[in-house]
Amino acid sequence: MRTVLVGVTGCVAIYKACEVVRGLQKAGVRVKVVMTEHATEFIKPAMFRALTREPVAVGLFDDAPGDPIHHISLAKEADLFLIAPCTANVMGKIAHGIADDLLTTTAMATSAPLLIAPAMNVNMYESTANQENMRALRERGVAFVDSGSGYLACGDMGKGRLADVDEIVSRALQMLGARRDLVGKRVLITTGPTVEPIDPVRFISNPSSGKTGFALAEAAQERGAEVQLVCGPVQLDNPAGVEVMRVKTALQMYDAVDARFDDTDIAIFAAAVSDFRPAKPADYKLKKGSADAQLQILELVENPDILASMGARKRPDQVVVGFAAETEDVEENARKKLVSKHADLIIGNLAGNGRAFGTEENEIVLVDADGIAHAGPTSKRDLADIILDAALKV
Ligand code: CTP
């Protein structure tokens, strides 16, 4: 049986930690709890002892009988260390290697993956110190179930609320059961829109949010891949342990991919690349009423097709996956793109009119040389695993 060590810290959202523990147990997971001293001001260890039927550890020196180095044995027992709720203080300590109680010492001693669900006041959440700590932890590979926005216990509105219990439990289970079938593989992903300048203050673009590519990057990283993500301008934080290159134009995206493609095992082209760019972007703001020819007719030139170029040059041992976001005839267009772009797999979906772009869920068709499969509607994170499974099979 797999063991999740649940770290509980001192904040009002602690009452939800009881439900997190129950949710994990219902999924057949063994749960042990470690609390900070501050957490015990809100809930007594007896509560978690009753829920888990396991001893609950608090102090660094109140060792379990026959277990003089408790933080090390706890650290070794854990297949996953989930801290929920996690205060700004505890995150700050872990980010800076401060280990002055049982919970933070165990966090430093464990080699199990660490998953943090933060909860705090909005101003604390947004403070530079907290943001820098979260960024540092993410860069080290710590995973987050990020706070949601809403009405906070202190009366303020904003970000800082503990994520939903279901979301925390399902993320923990996902990490616990994470397949490691991409260890040793290098995965390159494009995502987001590109922006093509008309002048310094105007551009051509599209509403792609980049969420699909970020979900793919997160899933591939969790399955053990070395992941590089080339993305256009999007409002998303770097996924844990993923190398992210942020670009603006299609030409910049092409260069970033061109430089990395040959060292890649699986390349997934999820970006909504602008097919055209203004031929002669002005280096000053175009004024209405002026005689600028661009204001009458905007001359466009075609951007390079990144997927088609890489598909044409791929080695037999490389897998190339493309997308086809269509407003109609998804299957037929996906099949055509499989051939015209020399791809091994095309993921087709309906887009526009509120579908696909910016949404949390999607419904897809997977087209390869052998035929067609359908998936969804489901979350972009679940679809990411389905797409990676299909890419491994071609
Ligand atoms: N793509 C790309 N570079 C481009 C255009 C598209 O890499 N310049 C990739 C996308 O990332 C996606 C696939 O090609 O994986 C299909 O993109 P899509 O916009 O649906 O197709 P287009 O090639 O633009 O074809 P059409 O306009 O005929 O639908």
C-alpha cells in the first residue's frame, strides 16, 4: 500500500485537511500526518490520530517508541509528501532550507515528491517574498495545487484560498500513481499563440491560452521526461521542473524549435501559430487619417510552418504530434494534416465559438496511420496523459 505523508500547518483552512485525509484513504492510500505546533492550536493531534489510526507526529524530539530519529523514518516511509494547507511561513522555510521543526525537517530529509497546497491571506499570497519562494520551489520540482480566488477567512477577497479538497486529492493520487514511462525521453512542446506586430502597439494574434501545452508539459515531466516548452505570450506560471522558453513571434518560435528539435524524442506542436505576419511592420505607431499605405491594405506574408518543417526532417526514431483546431470537419482535416505535415499523430478538436481556446476541458480525436480514436470531454490534464499514451504507441 502506498503512503502519503500529509503535513498540516497552522491556518484556518486546516479543517479541510481532515477531508483531504479521508479522500486519500477512500482511494486506498495509507495516510500518516505530521503537524506543526501552530497547527495544533487549531486542531488537536487526536483528530488526525482517530482519522488515520496512526500515531501523529508534532515535535522534533517526541520520538515514537523505538524510533529515535523520527524525521528520517517518516521521510523514508512517504511515497508522497503533501502539505495541505501550507502557510507562507512553512513554504518560506522549505524554500530556504530552514528545518526547525519535525515537518520542515522531514520535508528536507525526504526523497519523495513534494506537493504543496498553499492557503493564506491574499496580500501574503501576492507578497514578493511568497511569490519568490513559490517560484524557487517550483524550479526545484516541487508541485503545487495552487490557491483559488474567493472570499477568505480574514474577510478579504482574492487569491489565497486552499484549493478544493477534490482537486488536492486527485492531484496527490495522480502523482502517487504517476507512471514513469518517459524516463530518459526528451519532449519538446510548443504552445500558446504567437503575436505578429503591425506596429509597436498593434499586432495580429489569437486567443490561445496555452493551457493544453502546459498540461502536456506537466504530464510529461511527471512521467519522467526531460521537457522543454516553447510558448508564445500566455498568463501561466512555469510548470515544475520544465525548461520554458518564452517567445513572441512565429519566427522566434521557429528558431527556438529548430535549435532543439534534433535532440528531441517526442515533439508536440500545440501552439496556435499565426499563419501570416505583416510584411513590413512599422517601427512607429500608425496614425489614423495619415497617408500610411498599411492603413489601407495590410500586406501579409506567410510564416514558416514549424510542424510541417520538423515533420519533413524527422528521423524514424522521433515522434511528431500536431494539432488541428477546426471549426468543421475535424476528422477529415486531421487526416489531411497527418499527411501534409508528415506527422505521426494529429490531435483534432473543434475550436471557436467558446470551444477549446481558453477552456479547462476539451474533446479530441486522435488520428494516426492506424485509424482514429476519440477522447473526452475531460480536463486538459487528463487529455495530456491520453495524448502522451498515444504518442508512445505510434
Ligand atoms: N503549425 C505550426 N506552424 C505554423 C502553423 C501551424 O507549427 N505556422 C502547427 C500547429 O502548432 C498545429 C498544426 O500545425 O500543430 C495545425 O495548425 P492549424 O492552425 O490547425 O493548421 P494550419 O496549418 O494553419 O492549416 P489551416 O489554416 O489550413 O487549417
